[in-house]
Amino acid sequence: MRVKVLGSGAGGGFPQWNCGCSNCNGLRAAKLHGSSRTQTQIAFSVNSKAWFLLNASPDLRAQILATPELAPPEGSRQSPITGVFLPSADVDSIMGLLHLREFTPFRIFATPAVQQILREENTIFRVLDRATPPVQWLGISMRPQFARVDSDPREDSSFRCSAVPLGGSYPDYVSDTLRGSLPADQAVVGLLVEQGEKRLFFAPSLPGQNQEWKKLAESSDLVFLDGTFWSDDELSRAAGSGKTARAIGHLPLSGADGLLQQFSGTGRGRRVLIHINNTNPILDEESTEYHQVREMGWEIAHDGMEFAL
Ligand SMILES: [Zn+2]
């Protein structure tokens, strides 16, 4: 399995257009030792021909153009992008679908609740139905069940995909009426992709409200986990006001019961922090926080990172 990180930042990317925090301004002034990041996006392929996306980032068009593997074959109107898996209905996870609207059929995998939000309440996504045949909306199987997904019906290139509920809530933009009718366990899921013995786990938003994800992360060869915030009060310290990390569905990295303490590296695979917010001190490669996570064995995702499983 090949895995490519097309984007590694949280919502807004790094630097963020309206943010003058020390990281964003440090990067603008070329004084910070670190690199810019587009919004979180992963692509993977089990046969190096058909590619699947984890997330649909607001930066997706530019990310596709920057990735030679995702270019259409010469003379065709087809894309190697075959399917998209959505971990939630957050704007950062779905906006990219609108970049994929140019009449090409593909598959979208999402929980029934996320599908309902996008297809019934947010009718702009009906633009995807104009493809011939229209895009196919499919459910995500919850563990221990899984779905077998074919990359190419003409060859043996399938993989298994399943999801685990992570707790967390539906985005602010969902109406109160719809929100009240949706099951809580379909709001935010972690995604597990398995091919043979190889496992990839993706949870860019980890609200930390249950422990079910840990076993999957520990048994995976490559895990991408929520690296959004270093501390719980990071946003309010950077912006003067704002909610805590936990209140907006992100376990902070540091502190008692933070992600670094909860998941300390007993697993078998590589551990990568992704969805890194522009306020997070780990973006500065000269910071003590950067060195701390590296010394604990974590990798910090950057755009263009590649893995082979
Ligand atoms: Zn900033």
C-alpha cells in the first residue's frame, strides 16, 4: 500500500489567512524554522493505479495538481481518484468534494448520518449527482464489520475498510432539528484500512471521549492521529478568546490525559501527528515541544510525506 500526505494542517492551514499568531507571522517573515501546510488530506493506493482519499480537504484541487499520481491518463477524462472516505461532516473534511464536481463518477464512503447532512440538508452537494453515472454514496461499516472495497474490478486489488466511533459532535452548521435526530456515534469516526496484514489508521480529530480507537491504533503499521493542539487553552491564548481544544473535539497533545500520555508508543507501527493547527508550537522545529514529540518517537506530518506499507 502506498500512502501520501497531501496536506497536514488543521482548518485554515499554515499560515492561516486571518491569523497573526507568532507561528503564522514567523512563517510569513521566514523567521520560523518550519514549513507551510495545506489542510489535512491523505491519498492511498493498493495497486498504484486507483487512488482513494481519506478526507476531502478545502485545498483538494491544489493538492491533486501537486500530485503526479493523481493526474488523468493522457487523452482521457478519467481520474485515478476512485473513492473518498469521510471521517466526519466537518467543513475541513468535506469541502474538497466540491472540487471533484466535473462530471466524473466516483464513490463516497460516509456514515449514514454524514450522508444525510450532505445530501438532504446541504443541497449544493447534489452537484456531484450530475456525473454519469452519478457518484455513488456508500456507508462505512462499523467495527467489527468491514466492507471489502475493490480498487479495480478487473484485478485482485481489494482492501478492507471499517470505522470506529470516536465520540465528538456534529458540526455547528447542522440544524438543531437534524442534529437532534442523528445518532451520536456517527458524528466522527476513525478509519481503518487493511490490506493483507497491513493496517493504516486515520483519526485527524480525536475527541478523546472513548478508548476504542487505541487498540486499532496500536495494531496498525501506520497511524495518523490528531495533532491539532499542544495545549487545551491554546486558542484562547493565541486569539485572546476562544473555546478549549477539548470543547471543539480535539484531545490536546500535552498535559494530564493528553494524547502523548494516552498513547505512548506500545504499538507496532509508525505514529504520525496530523491536522496540526497553526498555533501549535510543534510547527517550529526549534521549539522544545517539537523536540519533545520527536524524542517520544512521534513523526510530525508535513505535506508531501510518503509511506510504503
Ligand atoms: Zn496562526
